[in-house]
Amino acid sequence: MYMAGPWIGLVAIASLPVIAVAGEGDYIIAVLGVMWLAQSIVALRVRRASEKGTVRRACATWVLVWASILCVAMFLIAVAFASDGSWR
């Protein structure tokens, strides 16, 4: 239950129906960013509730780091799509 890998994989699997239903819309990237943001918040709360030196805290830290990186990446991609290249 405290392994970090399934938490990252679950969001990726949960995003498949969103992509399948929405099709090719540019807003999908922002939706995925919100999903990663929600996972970051949950991981932060789990990390704060855990004692130092536990496996649960270590896994929550790992999930928090990677979910935050992916969240920022998704929002930057969404901004790049929204600007249509006018940022160059």
C-alpha cells in the first residue's frame, strides 16, 4: 500500500478514459495537470501525517516530487499550447 509506483501509475491509468472521451482537445493537458496537482496535495498530506524515517513518509516524498514535476510540466505544456507560439 505504501509503495510509490502504483500511485503514479494509477493517475496515468485514470487519465486514459479522459483522453479517450475528450479526443484531441488541448485542454486534456490541463486536466492531467489538475490530476497531478491533486495527487501532489494528497502526497503532501500523507507525508506530513507520517513519522520521520518511515517507509510511508519516504514513498509519499517520492510521489510528491514526481507528481509535482509532472504537474508543472503539464501546465507549462498547456501554456505553450494556449499561446500558439506567440511566446517566441
